[in-house]
Amino acid sequence: MTRVLIMLALLLAPVIVSGQYNSATSNALSGMSMLSDSVADYAYSPILGETGISSSYHRPFNTPGIDILGLHSAISKGDLIIAMGTGYLHHEDYCQQNPYLNLNYGFAAFRFGVSGHLAYDSIKDEDGEYHFSYDLGVAYSLNDYRAEILLLQKGQDDERLTLSLGAKPEPRVSFATGYQVLKTGKNVISMGVRADLSEHLGILSSWQSLQNRFGLGIAVNLAQWTINYGIRSHPDLDYSHAISLDYSW
């Protein structure tokens, strides 16, 4: 059974690394980056609007021998934010890297962003291949409401258009819902909630229609430091676990 899980994870590797859900927050929120404050999620949203540094670890489907590491950072220059990072999947028979560079700019109630990804993968002793893709995004915020349009992984098989709406009905509670139009496969509906129980503790949860998956996470804050942990279900495989350490500035 372990061998089957490993083979499934390897087959899914391009999606795991170049797509969604490697960071602890995106794992818990099923990719609803609108609710995230972790710079690790620039890998999935070009309009995050956060600054800081994040390191992460992800074990997809709790499969031994398959680990995904991430390192991400973002700095601001006026209204312009520059972000960069990479994800690295390691297995004795397969590895993949996904470095990216992001620029996003805030103007009035709008935020515009673009990211470029240059993924590299190799299987054992065979020559590796490079795959270029890019993300585009625009967001509009009005008081406690926000709307986003994202075009992600343009040029790849997992290309998708995401439409999201979010609201903050209470000062410490936010929720969002999204609809993904996939290039291949069925379209996806996602819902997420973030509740800050106190200044130092937050809870994240989500649901996604594709394979009926659920996510749950916790955020522990201490001044500018945050430890995030996220877990995500799968109807046939084991849970995926992710943890990250963030520092915001």
C-alpha cells in the first residue's frame, strides 16, 4: 500500500508543487489565499499583498519519503511589493523545483499582480525538463468586502481561472468562497473561514468540492512571528500535513 501511495504522489507531483496547497495556510484553506496572511502563498496568488519571510514543510498524503520544502519572502517599496520563493519536492526517484518571482501593486482599492514560474523536474537519472508558466490577478476591496480574479499556471495543464468573493462580518472572522474553472477536469467550488480567537491564536477551515476534501489549521502568533499548521483530507489517501514558520514586517 505504501508503494501505491508513493506512486500516486509522484504522478501528482507537478500539481503538488506548481499548483496549490504546499504551505500550511493553503493546505488548511484549500487554496483560498484571500484568507491567508502568509507570504508562502505568493506561490498561489500574485495579489497577496503581504511582506515577510516564510519557511515551510509539507508531507502530501503523509507518504514517507516524499517531502516538499518551501522558502518565500516579500519586501515592499512604496505601493509595490516584490516577492520570490521556491518549492522543492524530494524523493529518491524524483525531484522538482518551482522558483517564482512576483510583482504586485496596490492602487486605491485595487491590487494588481503578476508572477512567473520556472518549474524544473527530473526522474532519477533522466535529463530534467523546464516548464514556464505565469499567474495574473486583480483584486478590489471595499470596506469589509473583497473580490478577486486569478489566472493561475497559464501555459500548463493545471491552468485555472479562479473567481473569489470574501467578507469580514466580524472584526475577527473572515470567510471566502471561490469557483475555479479548470483547463482540464471538473470545475471546483471552495469555501474557507478564518477565525482569530485571540491576538495569539487563529483557526482556519475549508471545504473543496473536488473529491470532497476538507482542510483545518491553526495559527499561533507571537509578535511578528507566526507558526502555522494545516491538515487536509482526501477520500482515498491519508491526510496531508504542512507546517510553516513566518516572520512578517
